[in-house]
Amino acid sequence: MVERPEYLRQDIMSLTDRPFTSLLLRKGLYTFNERLITTKSIQVIGIEDDVDIDTGPGLHISRLPTGSFTVDFEPEQMIKTHFENVNFVSGDQFTVHKNCIATFYKCNIGCVNPFKCRQAFQERLSLFGTVSFGQTGCSGIAVCNGGTAYIDACLLNRCGGGGVLSDGKGSFIEIKNCTVQNMKQMGIEARNEGTVKISKNTISQNQTHGIAIGSNGYAYIEDNIIQGNGSEGIWCGGISDSHESENLNETGASRAVLIDNDIGQNGLSGISCDGCFVEIKGNRIFYNNFWGMMVKLRSSAYILNNEIFDNKCGGIRIGHNYTASVIIDGNTIRDHTGPGVYTVNSIERVFNKIKDWSDSLVGNGEILGYSRPPVITSTNVLRNNGKGTQHPSEVVRLIEACSFCRHVSHNLKSCSKYKKATYCSNDCQTKHW
């Protein structure tokens, strides 16, 4: 049992206690005024509600080399930490390094700097009338260069940066049964050969992407609710060579599997594939403000058995995709004002406008602007698409009411003199005068 809040940092970094020490915390605020680095495997468990921790300059879960200690001490080969029933209310991010495993269960990961975030919110609200909030900062939990984190039944509700980040070869995060919301940036991110497994979460109201995979990230995304994010619900992509924007660097392509997710009401498209290898299967993609799905920039996609409906621009848009393969099979694509499936017909532009073919070759002999036609099987169901843009007068029905008694009726009569006011009876007209 940690008897006083100021002892917690000392207990975590102590070299005298044996590994796998369990620290039990009662209700209260525990503050770290200096950066904390773990030296051993440890458990930190809140045995009462309202156990709040301010991580201050940050908490690093790291296996330090033997030479880092002033005493004869051999650190464990693998540092394992466990946090349970704790609220991280302020401070810098968690960082999990190589040869370390961190687990978080029933924890709340709070704002990096609540005061500054509230201040920034009020300033933007008064100056611009918007509700953007928070200061750009670090992720709540970052796993780097081969570390591992397991996050279960937690609330991540930060202002300063993203929710969780897997960055670097061998890094792995499994996050499940969590709510990830209100991030200044994206909710969940994997890049630079980092991997994430994301299942049964609610990922909403983040200011950019709900989930971002890339460049060169890996993801398995299943049975999540991904809605109300400022940009795409899921973005998966690579990186273009800096000297030629059309030439995608294939080593930066990401890989992802998306299964049985609800992806709706996001600010741009539900899913955007910008240079990746992706399987998209059994998802519901709906009410997004752009397309249900966009595929471009050498994205190889297998799109199977999804229900795609009521997205504002249309169902699936295939942009300039060069020789990458897209297979669309067994989907239901319905109820769009735009097309169910739209393919950029770029090859006609190439044939008509380009005379010197040598200037039109990019990466591996591909033709600038060429897109390989997608394979669209007969098992897809496309209905009620291409309805066209509707004028507000066609979709908004005005409700008319009596100018005096406010009674709503479809049998109102206009004033005979000016034809402006409407009344339900002569009595109401007389009283109004």
C-alpha cells in the first residue's frame, strides 16, 4: 500500500524492491514532478475510485541498460507494467519502449493540459465561432521501436494529441472495448512498421481521422463504431516520392484488414485508401459527408459484402490508381444522390492529350494518370443511386401556421390585400388587425 502520494514515484523507481511489486492506491491525487522511468516490472492498482495521477513530464516504460545504474544491478530482460482503475488526469504521454510490455485496464487517459486546452477552446470560439479544441501535442499512449501495449476497457479522452500511436518496427498495440474520443488529432495511428489490432471500440469526435494507418503501417480493425470524426473514418495510405508526386514509394504502402465495422457520419469519406493493400469486408459505411469509400494512388483493394448507403457524394470512387487491382464483389450500394460506383476515366484523357509518351511514364513503366479498371462482379446490388443533387425546395417542406393563433394547417387563406399573412378564419384575421 502506498501510504502517501509523494511516495509513488519513489516506489516505482526503487531498486531494492523485487520485481512484480504491486502498488495499491487509495483515492487521491498522485503527482510526478520529474520524468519517471521504470526499473522493474510493477503493478499499479487503484483499490478505490477517484485515484488520479498527474504524470508531469511523462512516464517512460523502458528497460535501461546495466551501465545506467550506480549500483551493481541487472535489469529484467522484459519489463512488464500493469495499470488498473486509475485516472491519468494530466501530464505528458506514456511511452512504451523496446523489451517492455504495458497493460491498461479500466483506466481513464485524460487531457495533457486541461487549463490550456480550455483556454484554447474559448479563444477559438470567441474569434472564429468554431468548436476546435486543445493544443497539438503527443499521443496519450505511444509505443515505439518494438514495445507492446494492451489497452482494455479504457476511456481515452484527450485534447493535446492523438489517442494511441504504434510507431516503429516491431511495435504493437491491441486496443479493445475502449472509447477513443475528442482528440486534437487522430484517434488511433500506426506508422513506420508499427502494428495495431483494434476491436470493439467506439472511436468518435476526433478532429482529424478516426484511425490513420500509414505510412507503412499495419492494422487489423474489427467490430468498431467509427463515427463523427472530422476527416476520414479510416485513412490507410503510403507516401509519395518527394521529387515526383505521382510516383508512390511502394515501401511506404500500408496493409490493413477492415471487418464488420460501422463507419458513419464522418467529415470526409468513410474510408480513404491512398496507397495501400487492404481487405474491406462486411462493413456498414453510411452518412459520410463525402464518399463512402475512396480508392486511389496504387491501392490494391478487395471490397467484399459491405453495405454502403446514404453517403453524400456517392458509394465508391476509384481515382487515379495506376495498375493496382480493385475487386468489388457482393456489396449492397444504395440510396446515394451520386453514383454507386464511380471510376475516373483517365485513360481517355491520356490518349487524347499526350503526344510524347516518354514524358508520360512514371514508376515501373506506368502511364501518368492511367487507372486499371476495377473488377465489379454481378453479385453487387446497386439501387437507388444517381438521384441527382436535390434543390432545397424539393427536400424541405415549409410548415404554414395562422399568423394570429399559430394553428398549423394546410387550409390557410391569404390576406386578400397583400397576399402575405395567412389565417385559418375570418375571426383570426380581424383579431390580428
